[in-house]
Amino acid sequence: MSPITLSHSAREALRADEVVYFDWHVTGLCCADAGEFSVRPLRRARLPRRARPLGDLVYAHPTAWVHLAELPVTVDCRPLGRWRRFRSDLPPDAGLRHCLGLPLGGNR
């Protein structure tokens, strides 16, 4: 199982029927299967059928799961008024780095 952890504020921000979902967004770069991650709360009932677990409260799109399965990632939540903003400690270009075979370490 992945070493993805939720901070205290992320756990508190989740509602009883919600999980954290890592989505994968394709970015068209020539022939590469490049993309980026996004993190958002999602009701369990709305999870896509292909979602794969990364922990008790964390799920991922299958393509994101491949990239995240071995990474130590922390998810945090910062409330902005009535909005909740979930963020991971991955660099902003983590998906592109993975697709190009570049390491993530050192730039977190």
C-alpha cells in the first residue's frame, strides 16, 4: 500500500461520506502520455468504477495510481472561507517529471 498520509486538517475537512481522490489530467505533449495530478474530495458514491485505493481514505485514477503507488505523499487541506482546498506535497510538475523519467526528490 502507498505511503500516502492525510494531515490532521485534511482528515477533519473530509465529510463522513467523502474520500480524497487523485485525478489525472492528460496534457498533450507530442507522443508522450504526460499529465498532471489534481487532488479533490469526492463522495464515495461518486467514485469512478476504475478508482484504485491508495489508503483507507485515498483513491486515485488508474494512471495516477501507477505514479503514486510507491511515493510518500502528504495531503493537506486549507479552508478558504467556505471552500476547502486539498493539496499534496508533490511538486506542481510531478506528472510531467514522472512521464519523462525525472526524479521528484529534492524539489518538494
